[in-house]
Amino acid sequence: MSIAAKVLSARHRVEITSSGKPRQFEAGGRSVTFVPLAIKRRHNSKIIVPPAGVAPAKTISSFDLPLIRTLGKAYYWQRLIDAGEVANASELGRRFKLEIGWVCEVLRMTRLAPDIVRAILEGRQPRHLNLHAVRGRQVEVPVDWDAQRRLFEFVASES
């Protein structure tokens, strides 16, 4: 039995190939089939490949959980500042025992264009749009939304 499956999309690539000969045996009164597979992943996604003859589930998106969590943290912290619970990023850093520079980087994420934030939350962001890029580590993220779209080579989908 030869198993080979390839899934390609704009955001990720997963390749599953047979890496040996399948074996079948009895264990504890149950019939067990072992199919050795080699799985190569690109990006942060996994898929399940159904048996032959069964329609595969549609893969929708590729969520970047660290990016989404940090984005949520940025908006939470901004809400604390807006509500007056903390005066600024320095006080926020002291309150949560965090480095002030990192707090400022995360807070800058609240200035992202709404369509970029929506794409991140829906898992539709371009592959190169990751936490490192959004926090301004490679290049400082501009405040202007059109400049952000150009910087991140972001193309908003038709909604």
C-alpha cells in the first residue's frame, strides 16, 4: 500500500508520504494496522488526511496563535491605559513586571490597520506577517494604514 498526499495552498504546504511497509497485527483482541508515515510541515499547520474514497475536510486558514495572543494582549493593555487604570507603558510594565521596551512594542500593535487585524484573527495574513514583523523588530511599522499595507505586502480580500 503506497500512501502519498500533498496539500498545497497559498499559506502552507504539507507533504505526507509512506516511509515504510504497513503492518497489521492483533493486540488485546483488536486488529491494529500500522502505516508508517513521514510528515513534512511548512508553516504552523497540520492536517488530517482521510482514507481513500472519503472527501477531505476543507482547510480554511492558518492561525498564528502567538501573534493572535499578543495582539489580544496589546488591546487589553491599551484598554487599561484608556480606562486610567495605569498611566502609561512604564507603569504597565512595572505592574506586570515586564520590560518597558517590550510593552511599548506590543502596544504599537494597536495601531495596525483594521483589515490587517481582521486578517490576522481569521488566519488570512501573508506568511511573512508574523509577530516579529508586526512588533517592528525588522522595520518600524508606520502609523499610516496604507504604508502598513505596502510594508507587509498586504492585499485585503474582498469581503
